[in-house]
Amino acid sequence: MRTHFNEKILLYKVRKGDAESFGPIFDHYHEKIYRFIYLKVPTGQDAEDITAETFLKAWQYLKEQKKISSLQAFLYQIARNLVIDFYRKRGTVIESIDEQEIVIADRGDLTLEEKVMLKSDMVQIEAGLRQLKDAYREVIALHYLNELSLAETGNVIGKSHGATRVLLHRGMKALKQILAETKQK
């Protein structure tokens, strides 16, 4: 799915009942949706379950031949709603989440020492993200980790472009402060 045009063709085929056309959509968005959910729930297994449910709901919605304006924003909105449902069912919001292994891509251009440093940095950033208010963590994850534009991020979280920009700025400022405090310890 290199172009927006290919995505539209795949969506058209899915609406017409071609199940195989949903595969490339799943392949393209699965990792991004999982990463988005992973930062919001207590375990990797919970993230996997919610990710699977996200794509199931998207498939069911598209099979009913309903129109959507942006597939990417649509998938993130489903994921976001499922995370909210997850916490409603539990009746709690968990702020501290168990440490989980962060997989670093096997890059031949990095030495072992550089990979260890990169993993250490990633663990610190993940820990910092988990300390942020949910609204900040969500907007940072959508914009920087999942590479959505400010407009797309705003669509997912239901805020205007300006409000999204301000939220992102405040979230980054809070994250920088958390990371600076962590380094001082």
C-alpha cells in the first residue's frame, strides 16, 4: 500500500466482500495500532487482544459498506474507543505498567554498545511516556510514534488543529521535564 489510491482500491474491494483485500490493510497498520495501544494498557497481551479486536471491528464496519473519510484515523479511533472500554470494564485506570522488553531492530550499522545505549534510551522514553497524563501520551504517540499529521491526530482525539497543537506542545514539555528529572536521579 504505497499510495493513497491503492488504499482506496483495497477499501472498495473489502466493501464488495473481498476478504483477501483486507490483508494488506492489516499488514500496513497492525504494528502502528499495536504500538498505540501498547502505551495505554498494562500488558502486551492486552495490547494484542485489543489490536485484534480493532481490526475485527474495522472489518465488520467495512463489510457493511459504510464509508469512512480516513482509514488510518478510523482505525485509531476504534483502537482508542476499545482502550476506553477496556478500562471501563475493569473499573480502574492503571498508571504504572510492568516493564516489557523493547525490541530494537537488528541494524547492522550499530555496534553492540550503541544498541545497548539505544535500548536504554527507549526504556527511559517509554517510562517517561507512561508517567504523562493520558491526553499527552496519546497525542505524542499518534503524532510522533505513529506519524499522523496534526489534522489526523486531531480527528482521532476529537479536537481542533489548534487544540491538538497546544496539547502536543504541552505534552512534549512535560515529557522533557520528566526525562530531565530522571537523568538527575
